[in-house]
Amino acid sequence: MIEQYGGLLPEMLDKLERTIAADAWSLWTGFCAFCNECVGVAAEKVIAVALEPAVERVESLKARAERLGLEANPESVEEIREGLAESWRVVEERGV
């Protein structure tokens, strides 16, 4: 029984890691696109200043995405970039 199902848990955990990391990678890639396009500053610089505690987590995500050979979901990236860009326009219009 263990021989038959022993590899199931590692396989399930690998699939879960890939799914979560792929979603996070798409989110990060969308944020990068927003920062480059709307803010004119690299996302790494934005988090280094505004979200310094997140820098280490982003580096870990980049390493995981590379290790797993992940590609960001283009539709998710565009959706994230558009949503952030729209929010940014509202902030700019208010002069905040």
C-alpha cells in the first residue's frame, strides 16, 4: 500500500507549490509591468523603498520561479497591470 501511494503526497505538494508560485509570479510580473509603465521606476526599487520587508520574499519568489521554470500567466499579468494602472490614475487625479 505504501509503495503504491507513497509518491502521492510529494506529487501533490509539488503541484500545490507550482500552482501557488505560478499565481504569485503572475502577480509580481503584473506589478513589474505597472511600475515600469505607470510609475517609471523598477518594481524592485519601489519595494526597496516602500515595502522593504517584502524584498527578501520577492527574491525568494524569483528563485522559486526560476527553479520551477514558471512562466507568468499573460492574462493575469495584464489584468493586474490594468487594475493597478487604473488605481494609479485615480491617485494622480486626486493629487495624492
